[in-house]
Amino acid sequence: MKKNIFKSILENTYLFLIFLFLYLPIVILMIFSFNSEKSVTRWQGFSFKWYIEMLSNDSLLEAFANTISIGVIAAVVSCIIGTAAAIGIQGYKSQRVKGMINAVTNLPMVSSELVMGISLMMLFVSVNIPRGYFTMLISHITFCIPYVIVSVLPKLMQLDTGLYEAALDLGAKPLYAFRKVIIPEIRPGIVNGLLISFTLSLDDFVISNFTSGHGVQNLSMFIYTGRTGPNPMYNALSTVMFVLVAVLLFVINSRSSKKSGEPISFFG
């Protein structure tokens, strides 16, 4: 009995330390985003000064708009293409062919972002496509697709194909059966792929830096090019981004939990 209690305390302590290590820096960042002075070590007083400065910075707002719009479009488009690709891969009968395609699909995920960034830049230059918003968007879609495929494929493997065939036997059209039978079964994988794609696009710097043109920046590029040391305005920006992602996760997980009857969790 004592051994079980000790084990439980040890596990909970370990879990607490892990979460403390992960989230304490973010909490400190969020607190100092409300600091009235330009200090990241000493609290001077509560203020919305840096949030007001952030909202009055046109270059930052433009970079923020680019980041969000590219993230949303890249996530949606890569989710559609990746889901269709996963269904096509699962349709192959030969396990050898599936393995070869999966290997090629996984290659971009294990390759260096530097390699992807340079190769995409060379592609756009070779076909005379001016680098800018469009090329950055295409690049984000490209590196997000493999993550969607990896998220959706396990759900397709668990799928009972007899349900789809039964729907067809009962008179459902293929598209209707796909929408009402297949999609609900693989929806968790699609949602995971969507979230991963959006997060990766939001965070990317290396590939964006190689494939964007002059005057087009996302937030990571804006912060990198304008860095002059600690800036509380960036703390405010990071706080806004963290809250947006947290709210998005909460909404998606709460909807999933209502359907499954499980407790709501921020962590999936």
C-alpha cells in the first residue's frame, strides 16, 4: 500500500515538474507583457502599453495578417489534399507499394527545413515565379501535407470498410456514403492534421524566409529581422498568439468531448 502511494506521489511530482518546465517560461512571458516598463527581469507596474504599441505597429499587423491567413489557408488546403492522398494510399492492395509511398511521404518530415527551403526556392526561381505571398503559401501547403497524411492514415486503417459497402448496398450514392460514413469515422485524424498544419505554418521561419519575397513577412520573420534585444511588445504578441491557439484547442476538444462523453482537456 505504501509502495503504491509512494509511486503515485513520485509520478505526480514528475508530471508537475514537466509541466512546470514547459509552461513556466510562457507564464512569465505573459506576466511581463503587462509590465509598464521595458524590463524583463523587474516588475514596474501593470499596463496595457505594449498591447497598444503592438496594435499601432502597421508592419507587425501586416505580418500578423499574413501569418494567420497563410496558416488558415495552408491548413485547410493541405487537409483536403492530405486526406484525399491518405484515402488513395489506403486503397492500394499491395503492402509493398504502400510502404514505398509512405516512405516518400515521410521524407519531407525527417528532412531538414533548410533543405526544403532551398529546394522550394530553387523551384520557384527555375520556373520564374516571383517570390512573395503566393510562393510562401504554396510552400506551407507543401510541408503540411505529409503531416495530414500521417494523421489520417491510422484512422483509415481502423475503419471497417464494410460500413461503406453496406451504405452502397442500401442505396446510398458513393459521395453521400463517403460524406456520411467515411468522414465521421476519420474526422479525429482530419482535425489533428488541421491543427498540426496550422501550428506548423504559424511557427515556420526557415522555409518562409527562403520562399518569401521582399516586403512579405510572417511573424517569425518580422521578429527575427527586427530583433534588437528583449522587447515587451513581442511578449504581448506571443501572449495573443498563445491565447488564440489555446482557445482553438479548447473549442475543438470540448466539441469532441461532448460527442464522446469524455472530460474536456487542453491536451487532446
